[in-house]
Amino acid sequence: MEDILSQISKVKRDKLGTDIPILIFRVLRHYTNVYASDLLGERASNILFINAGKALGE
């Protein structure tokens, strides 16, 4: 099974246009979570992402 970064490297960037493929969004979310964990701690970053997910669902 390919890792997620290998899959992203195969995305044809000239065809992205204004849309961001879900795979790229997942990677950005993953690294943002790691960064937030470093800044805020594990528990606070989990709360932040749970609340952000709720806001996106509205």
C-alpha cells in the first residue's frame, strides 16, 4: 500500500484548478494537527479539531 505522500506526488497539478483533491486536504489536516499538538498539547489540539469539524458540518 502506497503512503499518502507518494499518492499526492502523482497528482497532476496543472489540472487542480480551484479545487483541492480530498487527498491533499487530508495531508494538510494531518500536518496541521501535528503542528497544533506541538503548540497546544495533545488534548487541546483534539478539542480544537473536533470543534472545527463541527463548524464545517453546519
